[in-house]
Amino acid sequence: MKIAVLGPGGVGGLLAGALACLPSATEGAREDERGGNEVLVVAREPTAATIAERGLRIDSVLFGELEAHPRALARLQEPVDALIVATKAAGLEPALERVEMDPPLLLPLLNGLDHLAVLRERFAPASVLAGSIRVEADRPEPGVVVHTSQFLLVDMASDEPSMRAPMQALADALAGAGVPVRVLDSEAQVMWSKLVRLNALACTTSAYDVQLGEIRSRRELRADLEGAITEACAVGKAEGAHDVDPTVAIAELELAHDSLGSSMQRDIAAGREPELDAIPGSVLRAAARHGIACPTIEKLVALIRARIAARA
């Protein structure tokens, strides 16, 4: 496939590198014998120039060390089979100004929920899939991605029957690049099955500035983690994600390594704007629509805001 990736940060850079470095079926194949998809990355001019000059360098516990050389563009004007959107929520609308064509298939992998409405207003609504990714990856500098956990999973779904075949083709391309992927039946399930876990992890690690192991081992912090999951699951069920289950989400976090943090926690430490509006904000807005109280999530958001104000 010809696949464009908008936003080659931790998530987008990892996927672009994996797609561009699809291993040959022949064991021990030379670098020039490795086949792959035609991959384009779309980024701001300085980042695009860096990737065009140096390529993408990926250090992954799952894929090993990869060096990929996708075409890097500041604007996407040519046809592609699919566009993967991997920006931060706050940077979505400026990034979309770089897309000057209408992709037939668009997979957004942003945190939260509200970006779906933005994308379906900007592009043909049927072309925009519901998508999520579970990964621990960071971009310490332009063109460099560090993937620090073997856990990686992309979920996608569409309520449009006409999108089933192209969606499966994109899923096959990702799977062929070694990226675990699931095509699910419910858009709500795709979005909420990640959000209930991500919201609790992001809020607790950011509110208390500790990693998951300490949260699990301290009774009062664990209570907040489990409370945030339970509240978000109640909202998700009201939104149509009938299969979200607090016990499943808690069990997933029980299996994670002790040093697991969150991108929100890293953003606060680096002085960057955290995704408070995109992650807990989207849960609380949905809760308000259904009249569901979320006192634990509200408490954690207040603690995070106080931490940010104290740092400022």
C-alpha cells in the first residue's frame, strides 16, 4: 500500500518505520532485498527536512534497531491509499492544514474521543475509521523513536460496510510489518476499551508523579487507579461500548511493568502542554451527557492542574 503518516512522533514514527522496513520473507536478506510499503511522512518543515536527510531511527524492544527512509513531506498533495493520523490532539488542526487531498481511508490514532468529529467534518465521514493504539513510545528528537515496551496493539473499526475491505487491507499491511492489529465490529468499543485504561494511568501517574508500580503498591493510589477505571467504564457503557469491563482493564494494568508511566506525565515533566482536555476531558464531557458522576477522575484532574500551576 501507499500509506502516509501525519505526525512522525513516537507513535507515527514507530509505525512509519515498521511499515517502511517490512522484513523480507527470506531469512538473512540483505538490506537492499527488504521489501515494504510505499511510506510517506508528513510533518512540519524542520522535522521533514531532518527525516529526509537522516531517515527515521528506531530503537525498539520489539523490532530491534531500524533505520527507515520514507519520503518526508511538509505537505501531502498526492494520492495515497491510506492516511494514518498520529499527532497530539492539540496539534491536530494545524497538522491537517498540511493535508491537501482527501484520503480514501483515514486511521486516527490520537488519544481521547473528540478528534473523530473534527476529522469527519474535514473529510468524508465514511472514510474516517475509529482507531486506537496501545504502545509506550517516545520521540526524544526529530527522526528518533524509542519504543520501550514489547506491548503494541492497533485496533480499528468502522460502522460503514463499504469501508470493510479497505480497512482490512490497511490492517493486513500493518500486520505484515509486525504490528499486532485487530479489526473490531464496534467503533465505541475501539475507542473506550483503550480510554478507560489510558485515562486512569495518565491521571494517576500525572497527579502523583510516580510510576505504575508505586501506584499499585500504595493502597490510596491504587484506589484512585481502580476508581478512575470503574467510573470511565460506566461512561463507556453509556456511550455504547457495552463490553468495557473494569476487571479486564485492571487486569491489563496488573500485567504491565512497574516502571510504566504515561505520555501525560512526561509532557508535564518536560513543560509541554498535557492532554488533559483530550483524555480526562473527553471522559468527563461524555459523563456529563449521561449524568454520570466521576468524582475520582475530577479529583485527579484537579491534582494535575495544581501540579502544573505549582511548576509554573
